[in-house]
Amino acid sequence: MTRDLAVIGAGPAGLAAAVTAAATGLRVVLVDAGARPGGQYFRHPPDTLAGPRGAARHGWAEFARLRDELAGHVAAGRITHLAGHAVWHVEAHSEEADARFTLHLGGTGSVAVSSGAVREVRARALVIAAGAHDRPLPFPGWDLPGVLTAGGAQALLKGSLVVAGRRVVVAGTGPFLLPVAAGLASAGARVEGVFEANRPGRFARHGARVLRNAGKLAEGAGYAAVLLRHRVPYRVGHAIVAAHGDDAVESVTVARLDRDWTPVRGGERVIECDAVAVGYGFTPQLEIPVELGCATRVDADGSLVVVVDAAQRTSVPGVYAAGETTGVGGAPLALTEGRLAGQAVAAALGAPPARPSRRLLARRARLRAFAATLHDAYAVRPGWAGWLRPDTLVCRCEEVPYGRLDEAVRELGAIDPRAAKLISRAGMGWCQGRICGYPTACLTARIRKRAPDVADLTGLARRPLAQPVRLGDLAEDPAAGGAEDADGADPGGGGPC
Amino acid sequence: MVRGCARRRQCDILLRVPTRDLLVVGAGVVGAACAYYAAKAGLTVTVVDRGAVAGGTTGAGEGNLLVSDKEPGAELDLALLSARLWRDLAAEHGDEVEYEAKGGLVVAATAPGMAGLERLAAHQRAAGVRAEVVAATDLRDLEPHLAPGLAGGMFYPQDAQVQPMLAAAHLLRAARDRHGARLWTGVTVTGVTRAGDRVTGVRTDRGDIAAGAVVNAAGTWGGEIAALAGVRVPVLPRRGFILVTEPLPPMIRHKVYAAEYVGDVASDSAGLETSPVVEGTKAGTVLIGASRERVGFDRTLSTVVLRRLAAQAIALFPVLADVAAIRTYCGFRPYCPDHLPVIGPDPRAPGLLHACGHEGAGIGLAAATGHLLAQVLTGADPALDLSPFRPDRFAEVPS
Amino acid sequence: MTTAQSREPSGAMRPDPEPFEIIFAGRPVPVLPGQTVGAALHASGIRSWRTTRENGRPRGLFCGIGVCFDCLVTVNGDPSRRACLIEARPGDVVTTQEGGGHDA
């Protein structure tokens, strides 16, 4: 299948890019691993599952409009929506090629892709809107069942209408903790507390920017009201520094932190709970732009993000990026960037943009400034490394304790995170560093007495296979229209000499 | 005795200025082994690398210590010596470097292929290799998941494996902690210092380092270090991809490969060659290779290569079809035109020794390389004739 | 464990679709149509369904969105499925997974 534009990700940014481009007459393919459009932000249960539709959710009306537009374009044949399709690699062809990009799609593990699945898509331009996932920080006991990421608890609720636990502790940093806690409390959980590691009172000195984003504030005030109604305590300058239990979490130790997040002596207490929702911001999914060679930078929140220009163009011709990929900023910013990317692609491919984008540019600037303010107020402070013990796992998949990472860097010559990964095995397991990449890069740099830079973060973000691929699917070349040629598959063949 | 003359000639070059201090350029497994054996022999050793330990080709290797894939000759002699030395190293560091004396199994699909294997094995046995014929009916006793219908195989009990990054790191650590070597990572060599013809140290981005002798263990980048000293050592990159599966229970016990792998290893073709090489690791992942192509230092993922690797591995082990690949990486084998490494003093630049160009066998050959250079540096008779590996063996390119 | 369905104060409710069961470790686990395998297990108070290769530690849901691969489980004989992504179907047989999942 060949289209003018391929959009990766059907969250706010990808949806906006796809419908904007399609509205100008471009033929678009929208590829998404999820079963339903919306991404993580507009995650919703399937129609079979009774429960809240999105009406109560912030921004739902806009999402509903986009979803209707998508349905219209799909019906008209302008958008092909490939739900449940994971991209494992994007191949860039020479600039002379008419369709510069080949997206390789496949199953996501050990089960063969279904016969109806599309295996390969070609496109003239590419918009990467792959979104982000939670950014947890390790602490003793964070691998106990019942400890979930904040987004994980949210996904359980939004996608399957399941409450993470009866007694839940919410902790981490950032405004995202509020909707998570409010959602849990509204759904019947007893939220034992929300522990915000930062002291976002500092936020006040950015008053002017905050006021210009009154919408976001009202949203926050709404969650605060829910927490108040459910008598959920909200404590700043506190964090979960350990989780306890044998085969599942039974309690957590919450500590008061100083400004750098070093626990204050005597400021600890133990809270019984059966679930934990913890998150310290988000990590954008960068494997595809990194592999394509798109320039990256370290954003204000410490995440590796893709560099884009005013038209959402990356440094690689024909590749655009929008949403969290270019810097974590929330759904309204993602929608705006997605629209701008859709317009830019349309202009580049010769279709006239549907409407002038000055309003969108102003909106993007305002929302980015607001995001920068939040990143500043909710930054990860270095003292978290002090929560770790030598036996605390840094890498959950390969069960690499902090002591082994420390040994690799101090004793075995692993002076950068990539070498630390190769020698300690942190980041070498199933998740390929998606979860432990950020802490591993931070800890390695910290032991080397420096701040993590682009190279450090890239060392654990480079994943040439963007998704697991079943070997049986990989072995079949869809372009060849069948199985591998007999010569290539023959294990024996010629003699040794 | 001819060999003795060659050895004396090589040693003479160095002994003009006896040295007690050595600078090793490169902290890959070859540099690590050079540092380890030299420091153990009493030399004062400093290792520099522009990156981290095992950051180059070592970090992209599978860790094979093979005798099975080598035809009789200088490289096989080197591999046999290395296999013995690795066994000694494993006695002390075996767990740290994940040494596994797993053995290699070469399989043939056809009767002529099997006959070829038997011919090769006969020659190898004469050189000291242990090789045991495996009848078709016995293949699955060795490897229960092998495809049916193979003609037979050859089992090589001397083949072994280490985790290459850990091997480099722990050899360097032992050189440092037990024998006083120093390791400077993140230091880039920018030139050499000389007194007359003689190399007296290196220039780096952090200042000059004087040394009685300098070992070029820069792997695929060995040609560049040689050029800094004004000599030509033609080391070129030959790209290889590896596919890594999800962690699995022990399913594949040996290093298993098909007969044509030996031919590909020795091939001069610049085009893509792939042959199935499959092995399990202590970490549970299965490594799938091997591809060879000369494309410079291009790291772009090749779906053509990956598809062929997957198809060939499944042809050997059908059970792999339902297993997920979770990672792939490529590396650049340091390749010389005659497929032999460059080991020994460089008569064109006294004070400079080379230990590079080991192609895809660097992990395996590292121990012998380090051991032999330490012998040369301490004035002992090297255990093997180094003349096949001499740095000035390549025809000069007309300018 | 309760589901949010009965407690959610806002949003359009629709008639309950027919719940069904899946089998986990030989015992039935109730599922609401559309729930993932991981959500159904978690809702039934089952917090772990896999042990790690190295230390044999229990694991269940963590990231909930298919990124961390902690929740791997065997479904109808297929090992290493992400429980947080795979939608439960009536009669699914879910089994615990030790180490690498696949048969040795």
C-alpha cells in the first residue's frame, strides 16, 4: 500500500495530523498499535464495556470531533486506519524515490500476525506521533506486584474500568498525579495520599504564564475539588522511598524530602496499601526518529526529544514529528502540533492548507511556554539516587541491581550509559530500556559526576527494532510475495571450502 | 630453524631499546588481553580508549572462541593456543566472563556437504583440533530442536563462548587491580611522538603519554592508528548484524552453524553473505547471525539482512518461528585482505606493535594475541611463529 | 476488588453486556467484555502471574500500556503475551509463566 502520508500513532497529535492532511485531499495511512484511536490520553474502553464514555473527561469533545472526522475520511477512502499494527522499522529510501519511506509492520511477539494484517506501507512523507509512556524512578520494592505506574493505574481504569486497589498511594511528580488520584477516588478506591516530590508553590513566580493557561488551571482545580471531597491528603515535598511486602505490595515508606529530594531524617512514615501508582513524568517513544537519524535534544524535563522547526519538520527530509515526541506537553499541545504537521505536509506535497495556521502557531507557542513552566516546577531532582540500595533493581527485566550498575561504571570502565548497559545488562531485557533507560542514563552520568546529555540518553534509546518481531514473520518478505527463496533458507548447501 | 630466525628478528627490533612500560591503544577485548598478559609479565601498562571499555567491535560480538571454523594454518594455530589460554583464564575468571565450554556443532544439509565437513575435519585433526562426526540420527541428541532431514554434523568440543564485554572489562580489571595497569577511558589518540624513527609514545586530546612501546589494539580503527605512525595496515570494516531473541529457557545448547559458514568467513566478496549461526547464551537470549558485507561504517538497519538471518535460523531450528526477536545490532569486523590479523612489532616504526585486524574472531584470538605480544615485549621466544601476522606483509599501494 | 462501573458518578451508562469467564491456573476468573486479560486478573485480586528468570520473583501489571513487558503471560498456549494489551475472550486459558515462557 502506498499513500501520500503515513502517520505513526493515533493519539491526539497523530489524529490531528491525519485528519488535517486528509482534509486537504492527501491520501493518508494512520498506523497505531492500539485497538481504538485516542492513544494514552484519550484511552477509552471498547463499546462492549459499559461505563463512562468520555463525556466527563477533559478535552473529550474535541477528541470526539476528531474521531468523527476520522470516521468520515475513512469512509471516503482518504484515510486508511491500521489499528492494532505496530511499526517495527521505518526504512528511508533515497530522496529521488517517489515514496521515500517504507513502514514495516508486524506482530508484537510470539503470535503470528493475522492473515489480514498489513505488513508494509509506503509513503511520501511521515509524521511521527508515537506519544510517551510513564517515567518511573526506581526505589526499593518498586518491582513488587501492585506497584503500578501512574499511567498504568489510569489505563486500567480508563481502558478496562478496573480500580487498581482498595487502598492506593499515589506518588511521584507532576500535575498528572491529580487526575490519576481523582479517578481512583471517584471510582471507589481509598486514596491514602498524593505525594508530590516537588514543592510546586515555586510555580507562583511564573504567575503570568499560568494565568494565560487558565483552562489548564481550572482542570487542575476540578481534580483538587474531587480530592477534597474524598478527603485525600495532598502532600508536597514527599515521596515513596520504599515499598514493602513479600509477594505483593503491603505498605510503603513515605519520606519528607529536601529540595534536592534527599530524604529528611525523621521524616518517614509507613502507610499500608494494596496498590501504588507512581510516576515522575513521561518518556517520549523515540526509537523510530532515532533510528531514522532525526536530530534530538534534551528537553527541560530531562527527556530525549526530537528537534523540530516551526513546521514540525525534523532534521530528516520528509519526516515530521508532533506531540510528546517533540517534548512532553499534554494533549492540547499535541493536537496543535499535529494540526500544524498536517498542514506542513500538505503544503510540502503541493496541497493547499485548509486554513491559515497563525492561530495554531500562537497557541503552540503559548502551550509550549506553559509546558516549560511545568517542567521547571516538576523537574526530577538528583537526590532520588539516594533512595537506592545496592540490591535495588534498576533494570526490572534483567534484574540488574544498582550495585552491579555502579560496579560496571566505577570498576569495569563503563564510562557512558551504552557501555554500562552492555556490561551490566541494564536495558538489555524485554523492555529494551524503555523503563530503565532514563534512570540508567542518569545514574551512570551521576557516578561520572556529570549531567546526562543527548549521547547518554541516546545510548539507551536506540532500538533498531522498534517493537519485538516474531521471527517467523520477519522471515517472510511481504515484498517477495511469499516465503524466502529456497537458497536463502537452506541450512546446508555447499561444502565448507 | 626458520621459525627461530623470524622470532629473533622480531625481538631484535624491540630490544634495541628494552622497555618496561607499555601503552595500549584500545580497550576492547584484544587491548584488554594485551594489557593483562603484559602487566602480568611485569610491564607497567597504560590502556587508553577514546570511548568506554568494549565500546567498539567487542561490544557487538557474540563472544565466540572457535576452532571449528578455521582451516589449518596460522590462524588455526593461533585459535588453538587461544583456546588453551581461555581455559586457563576461565579457571580464574570463568564466572565473571560467563565462560561456557559449550562446544560447536556444524551441520550439513546434504551428503556432499557432510563429505566436505569430514574432509575439513580430517585436516583440522592433524593440526590438533578435536572433531567428532555426528550421524544424522544422533543430531537431535545434541540439539533436540534441530530441523529434521539434515545429513549429519561435526561436533567440536573445544569451541567455547564468553560474554565479550565482560571478558574485556574483567581482564582490564585484573590487569589493574592485580598487576598495576592503568586504564584511561575517554582519551583520544591524535598522533604519535617519536625520537628519530622510534615511536616513543602517543599524543592525545589530554596530552602526550610517553611509553617504551605502543600497542595498536584499535580493532577496526587500527588502520587509522597505524597511519598516525606513518605506516599502512589495511584494516577495513566488514559489517555484521545479529538478531537477539527474547530470553528463553535453555533450548539451544551449542553454537550451531551450517557448513557454508566456513566458506563465508574466508570469502573475499564485498556483497552480502549470510549463513545461519545460532546459539543460546547464559542470559537466555538466542543470538542469530551471521552476515558479512563491506559497506563502510554504515549502521543503517538492513531488512534484507534481518529477513535472511531469521529465515536461515528457522530453517535450522523451526521452533524459532514462534519466538520474538527483541533486538538487533550491527558491528564492524576489522578485516584484512588476507583474513589474518596483524600481530607483532612493526619494523617500519620501531616501538610500535600491532594487535588488530582479527575480523570476526577477535574475542577468541585475543588471549593468544596478548600472550604472544607479552612474550615479544619481555624478550621471550613467542610460542608461535608470528611471521604470518607481520604488519608489513601487505603490498604497498602505489601512490 | 470492585470495578469502576458501579461507582462512576458521571458518564453515560449502558445496559451491562454479558460477563463471561476465563480460566486462570485452573480456576474461573470473571471478565467484563472488553477487558484485557491483565485487567481481569488484577480485578480478581490476582496480582502476579509470572516469575522472573533470575530471582524467581512474582510480576504482574506495571506500566499497563505494553511498554514494560512485566505482565507477560501464556494465553491459550502462546507464551509471553502482554496481559495488559490482550483483550480477554470467553474461555481463554491463562497460565502462569516461569522464566522464559517457552518450553525448553
